[in-house]
Amino acid sequence: MYEFREKPAPVVKPGEFVFAVIGLNHGHIYGMCRGLLEAGATLKWVYDRDRKKMEKFCQTYPQAQMAASEQEILEDPEVKLAAGCEIPYLRCALGIRVMEAGKDYFCDKAPMTTLEQLGQAREAVGRTGRKYMVYYSERLHVEAAVFAGYLIEEGAIGKVYQVTGFGPHRLGSEPRPDWFYDQQKYGGILCDIGSHQIEQFLFYTGAKDARIARSQVANYAHPEHPDMEDFGDAQLVGDNGASQYFRVDWFTPDGLRNWGDGRTFILGTKGYLELRKYINIAEEPKTSNCVYLVNGDGEFRYDAAGKVGYPFFGQLILDCINRTENAMTQEHAFKAAELSIRAQMQAEKIFPV
Amino acid sequence: MYEFREKPAPVVKPGEFVFAVIGLNHGHIYGMCRGLLEAGATLKWVYDRDRKKMEKFCQTYPQAQMAASEQEILEDPEVKLAAGCEIPYLRCALGIRVMEAGKDYFCDKAPMTTLEQLGQAREAVGRTGRKYMVYYSERLHVEAAVFAGYLIEEGAIGKVYQVTGFGPHRLGSEPRPDWFYDQQKYGGILCDIGSHQIEQFLFYTGAKDARIARSQVANYAHPEHPDMEDFGDAQLVGDNGASQYFRVDWFTPDGLRNWGDGRTFILGTKGYLELRKYINIAEEPKTSNCVYLVNGDGEFRYDAAGKVGYPFFGQLILDCINRTENAMTQEHAFKAAELSIRAQMQAEKIFPV
């Protein structure tokens, strides 16, 4: 059995690392803030075009001042980093404005929707020397996923040769905003929720690059939204020969007790891992962050919830302060985005047939 | 919750349906016999070139007479069906001899290794009017898999649109016969253990045909056998737009309490199923045949072991007697074989890179 490591502690004192929030178009912004705050960062500002969204945000984070404009935040020299959840196709332009204002950018996934945007982002990073980091939450903010990284590092399953990921999501009964159904605006299912999967593949296998061997999308059951993709999957082959299969969908049934039965299976030459990330179905009580390890020594279950923490956020803060790349390299963040866009671009539509 | 149906009872009385065994090259023959015997069939003969294998077989099934030759069995008019586990590349030729002798053939999977053999088998079936049935045991002889078929039939998950299957197998420490490492003789990993997966895809989705969208194989960790494929996977798209991903490997770790953590995930428009077929890892006591259902009504676990039985065998016996196709159509058996061979033929070798 492997032991849990000590949970990460805050890395800065109040006021030492100030950040702001721009763009509240996805609930992920709450997780992004929580992660940064737990690591010691100080939240100063929030801005969104929609005042109602700002007011709601300030109920959770009353320390945030409502800015009158994005510019007010960008002009504040105290702000070192801006975290943003714009609508996906606007995320890159926001990031460039943030970086041009001399601040690092922490963007919700997917961080962009086209290769052209990616080129602009790469150029702006080079020109400004700022960071364009991405909240790939399904690894960075899931204790099972963090713990899996530790187990691999410690050799628990040998050399990782394949990663299989399932990313089912609940569509929900509340109406989604219009952009959710507009592929130009949200990027498509593989670019959007697929980006989590591709990032995990690169991380767990250590591949620096990969090719999209095959990708496809479908609309199996939502003819009322003909452009919607309710299912997508892809096979990737890494530059080190490791491979990935992932599938994502919007079919989480109403009877599931949470938003999605996300799983990651990591195959190694000496064993394998299964992460039941958000729920262990049909098990009482509702459990999350279950990590299963099978190797030469036996079958093991680790309940990682509350035991591991989220080292990414403190590392990110220190990276911003020290100009290092311990949380995530810029190239990794961009490569996952690039492959997500390519998977989307290459996708064959298989249904309706 | 759905109820278990009544388990199938024997369909014939002793002596009413006589079968023989030819070829003992894989342990599957024991399962094939057990299934037929439980359904009421009578085992009369066994033959293999290797007398030691016959003697071992007769310790389990003492009612079987050791034949002096295959011919002795083929000439016995009492024998209605011959069940055989030849080396894969010889299975088709045996089947043709069996059918030409006027008997039905029950073959271990994979039932053949080339499209040329498949053409010969199709021709012989047409000419003789006999059956060339296949023991796709990972569905036919697994109660979780049988029960999943019932649940789908009863509408528990809506329309099935995707099947994901994992077929890890243990290589084992005992030396494998030479043919195991000779692709010409065993057919390759996708043709061999992949055939189970493809058969399940056709069955659960109702697809009558499919194309291999992508397939690949690798040798990640067995350089001492350079031709060995220790991993393979594939994506199929059915003629009805449903799709499949499956992966198979020879990496079951020594610490797993059984030979492989086989899983099947069946996605429908109204819910999904997960089958933990042979083991529920890290759970005490060791459990098999766990069926998980998530749909609009909730999350459910069914322990199918011992509750479902194996209707295939009785149906096969009656099909042989009545010349019907209730157990499995000839076209289904051949289509799964064809696609397995095509997946193998199209496979890209991704490792060594």
C-alpha cells in the first residue's frame, strides 16, 4: 500500500498574491477561485458584463469588489493574475488583453476554440512573457486524479502505456445559454469537455505531443438542436507510443446522484489504476475520489477524498511569483488545447447516419 | 428495479442430443461442454491428436469415449454436433469436415483467422445446410452479460448507442504453446480475444454490419517475443450509427484474484450499464457478474451470479434439432468473425515506435 502525502498548505500570506476575476460564464470560476484562495491568494476584483452574475458571485466571495469595467482591473498594478470564464470563443482575446496588461492569465478550459486563436496566444505569451494557464479541473481539482499522479510517479503500475477516460456530463433541465448550442462559440464537444481528457493523457503518459488517430461526434438524441453534439470520442497516439481513448457525452441520467460518472483507467506495464472520480455508483453512502490500484501486490482501494488536496494552485502562485513552470508548463497547457481543437476539426459525424 | 427471469432448464432428455468433442487446444472446451451438458446434451466422444490432453479431459468428463481418430466421430450418425477447440488457424478446416459429415459445428472463438477461411466456411454452410456456431463466451457464458441483454430488451437504458469493452487477459507464468506467439496460427490479438468484444457490440446495439473506423496493436513490454501483440484496441461504427470502442491486452497483474477484469459499458439514450464481469476489484468477498444500471430511476446494482443461467446452450440444441436460429444467427456469428479479422488486418502497429 502507498501512503497519502501531506496535503499542500497555503504558499503565500494574505495580500502577497492578488488576483482578480473577469468573466463569469461558467460555474468553473467558483472552483478556480476556491483553489487559489485555499493556496493563499487574495481576491480583489470581479468583473462581468452581466451585473447579476457579479452580484451572485459576491454572495460567495464578498471580498471581491465589483469593478466598473475590465479596464479597471487591467490597470490595477496590484493584480498579478486574472482568472476568467469567458464564453469559450472569447477566452483567447481576453487572455491576450490580460497578458498585454502585464498580468498572468488563468483560463477555464477549453482555453480557446481555434488554431488561429492558439497561434495568437502563443505569440502573445512570447511577446509579453506572461502565462496563459488553464483550469483542466478534471485532473487539477480532483483528489483521485492528483493521487493517481503520485502513484504513477512512485512506480505503482510501471510504465503507463494507455489511458482510457470517460467524461459523461449532465445536460440538466435548466435552459443552457444560447452559446452552448453554437459550435462556433463553445468549440464543440471534443474541444470543450474533451480537453480535460487530452490533458490527462499527456500528463499521465508523459507524452509531449500526440496525433489524433481518430475522432468522431454524434447527435444521438437531441434532434431539436441539430448542431448539438451529445456524444464524441477519440483515439490519440502519443509521441512515445502510448495511446488514449476517451469518450464524452451529455447523457448523464437523472437518476445519478451527481453530474457525471467520470472515470479514468490508466494502464501500465506493471498494473493499472481506475479512478471513480465523482461517484462510486450504487454504493452507499455516495462516495467520490475512489482510486483502485491493481498490480503485482494485489487489489487496493484508496479513498482519496479529503486526503490529498490540490497542489496545482500553490504551485501556480509560486510559478507566477518566481517565473517557474512547476504547476504546468506553458507548452503542456497549449498542447492539450491544440489537440482538443484538432480532435474536433478532424471529427467525423457518425449520427444521424 | 428489474427482476431476474427464471433460469433456463435442460431442453432435451439424456440421449436425445448427442455431441462429440474434437480438438482440446484451449481450456474453453471445458466451458463449451459444461454449457451443452447443463442444457441436456449427451457427450459421447472426444478426440485430440494429443492423448494426454484426452486423458485429462476424461478426468473431468468420464462419459466421453476416447476416439481413435477424428474420422471415427465423423462417421458416427448418432453425433449431431461436434464442439471443437482446434488451434485457431485450423478451426475452419475442421468445421468444414464436420459440416461435410452432416453435423453441426460449435467452434471456439475466434472461429477462423482469415477472410479466405471465412469465404470457405460460408460456402460450406450454404452447401451442407449445417451450422457453424461460435462460442463467444464473454457474452454467452457470463451471467452479467446475459442479464444485460434482458435489461436492454426491457428498455432499461433506452436505445443503445455505444458499447465500450475492456478485455484484459493474464498471460500467466506457465509457458504458452508455440502457436500462441505465431500470428499466422492464432490470428492476432484483435482477431482472437477481440472477437468477443465485437460480437457483444453487434448483439447489444443490434447492428447488422459495421466498419472498422480505426484499429491498432502494440507490443509494449514483451520484446522477447517481437511478434507478440500485448495490446490492441479498435473503434467500430455500426450500420445503425452506434459505435464501439474496445481494448484487449495481456497485462492482467499477478495481484488480481482472477484472470482478468473484464468490463462492458453499454450506453443508451436513457441510461447506461456497467458489467463487472469476472471480478469487482478490491471488493470482499471476490464477486463476479455485477451489473450496474443507472437510468432515470436511480443507481442499481444486480448480483447476477447464479441467478441468470445461460440460455444460449439450450437454444443452440433446439436450433440444431429444429433448424431454427434462436441462439444466434449464422450471419451474426460470421459477421463478428469477419469484423475481427478486418480489425486485425487494418491494425496499425503503434509500439515499438
